[in-house]
Amino acid sequence: MASSPAKVVDVHTHMYPPEYVKILESRNTIPLVRSFPGSSDPRLILLSAEVPSLEEASKEQASQDVVVPGRPLTKHYSSLDQKIHFMDTHNIDISVISLANPWLDFLSSDEAGPVATSINNEFSAMCALHPGRLFFFGTLPLTASLNVILSSIAHISQLKYCRGVILGTSGLGSGLDDPALRPIFSAIADANLMVFLHPHYGLPNSVFGPRQEKGEYGHVLPLALGFPMETTIAVTRMFLAGVFDQVRTLKMLLAHSGGTLPFLAGRIESCISHDGHLFASLHGRRTMWEVLREQVYLDAVVYSDVGIKAAVAASGDEGVDRMMFGTDHPFFPPLGTDEDGEWESVGLNAQAVKKALAEGSLESEKVMGGNAVRVLRLFEE
Ligand code: 5CU
């Protein structure tokens, strides 16, 4: 019997459904959507690093050459047709779509539950329009009460195309090591849902120091450095608090290849072994390496073969079975070429996998799609 051709699966691909964009349009503080003179598309302003340029551009007498804040909110963010076009252009067979940051983190407790239900139903309906090509990670109303959050997990676990939840690092407001999150992690694990952990808050602007010139080096510091450190810190706190031991069936897919965890796991272990107090209290625990091998999956959104090799190696002998291709669409569009054509950012990630694992090899096929199909049960419609 001929084996079916290997699938290409994108596990890191976002959308902001129209309902969510409307919420952002109604806001005066980040996250928000706003139009500016001289910019054809409305601007999506998400990050605290963008607040200084937002304030500058919002001044009544803003100068002509002021930096327009945020990023253009193109059709790529909300249009399902555009998502399918993007998949076809890049030979992506299946996408596991998710709401982009900052999810529902900014909604009031009362708003969060109904909005989560509506957004999750909308994602479910989009998947149903393209059966077998689209699955999704749901979003949770984390500012609502525990009962509402648990009901939301019960709701999404019944949705045919839902395979997990996308989660930021703030949890209920106190980080992912917060004991109050334990029943939520347990409910997610019991429902056989993956947690897709994604950064949003980065590091405080002050960490990057005073900037020399206006422009603040664009998005480079918060996105290239702040995002990965945020993920690293969140998972390390979970590990130190023993969350992975308390919820052994919890499975986490870490965005951007785990931030800097593959590189820093050894240093984290060494710091524990040389900390008299911690060493005693953590004696007998599993190591970070074991947690990486047993409960963590990494996406391949790292843009270089060096990062891919490190991430695969960090996940142990079977590391190549724990990594999954992603694009981060609709973020990082091409600047100099047509957005309806091929995206350089996608090519960089695909090339990195090919270079690290050899084009056409079984290993490469696993990362490009086989692992996602297996781990996220994408063959089960
Ligand atoms: O460009 C950005 O700010 C982002 C973002 O906010 N989220 C993401 O997933 N990628 C890039």
C-alpha cells in the first residue's frame, strides 16, 4: 500500500476574528486599533514598547515625520480566505489557528466569559468551513471566575476541531506558578488539550535601557529578546513551583522554540544545584531536561538551523519527535514584496528545518507536519 504523502502543518498561526477587532477599535489604551493620517491601513498597537510612539503620534500637533505606531492591520489578520490563500501559497496542508495576543487578558471579569464563548465558536465555525485543513487552539476567559474558566474548558473540549488552548504567561495575573491555576491546568490536561504557551508582555522597557535616537530600534528588542525571555521565565517559574510534577499529564507547546530554554536549561539546573535552600527543597524532583523530554513540545519558529538543532537536542534523544513547524502568520509580513505572494519569514523557518535535519529526511517530515498530526490528533476530524 502506498503511504500517503507527508503533511505540512502550521501550529503557530494566528487570527483576530472581526468581533475581536471591533473590541480593539473601541479601546483607548493598548491593545487597540486606530487609524492615523498617512497610513492606509488602520494600525494594530499591542505592545507596551509601542506606547511612547502611540503617545507621540496621538499628539494634536504630531509632526509629519512621526513614526506611525504598531503594525498595519491588513486583511491577513481577520480574513479566513486570506488564511487559506496563505496556506496554499506556502504548501501548508493543515493549520492549527489561534487567537493572537493579548487574547482576552484585558477584558473585565463579566465580559470575558461570553466573549470567550463567542470567539471559540467563531474559530470552530471557521474550521468547519474547511474540514481537515483547519483545527484550532481555543482561548480562555482568564479574568473571569474559576467556574467560568472551567466551563469554558468544558465547552471547547466538546468542539470538534479544538485541540488545545493558547495561553499567555500572566495566567490569572500572578504568573503560571500561581497555585490558583492548578485546577485549570488539571482540567486542561484531563480534557486531553495541549497548552500552546505564547508571550505577549515581554520585559519592562527599562530593561532595554535608554534609547539613543527616536524610533526605539523598532520592534527588535521587545520581539527578538523580550518575547523569548518572557516564555523562558514563565516556564522556569512553573518548573520551580513543581507544576509539571503536580500535573504530570499536562502537555505544553512552547512558542518560538521555548524562548531561550534549550540554551539555558543547563544553567537553570546548575543554579538549583548550587542553591543550598532550593536544592534541599527540590531534592528528588525531575530535572528541567526531563520535563523538556516528557511534557514539553517546541515549535520551530526560530528562523535558523542553529536554533532548531539546539531545540531538538534539548528535548533528548527523541527531540525530533517533539518539534513542530510554524509560521507566526500574520505577523512578520514581507516588507518589499507582495503580501499575497511568498513570505520570507516562512521561507526562513522552513529552510532552517531543512538545513538542520536534511531536506526530505524522515526527521524533517516529522517536524514539518508528522509530529503535529500525531500529537494533536489531526487525522481525527
Ligand atoms: O509583531 C508583533 O508584535 C508580534 C506579536 O504581537 N505577536 C506575535 O505572535 N508575533 C509578533
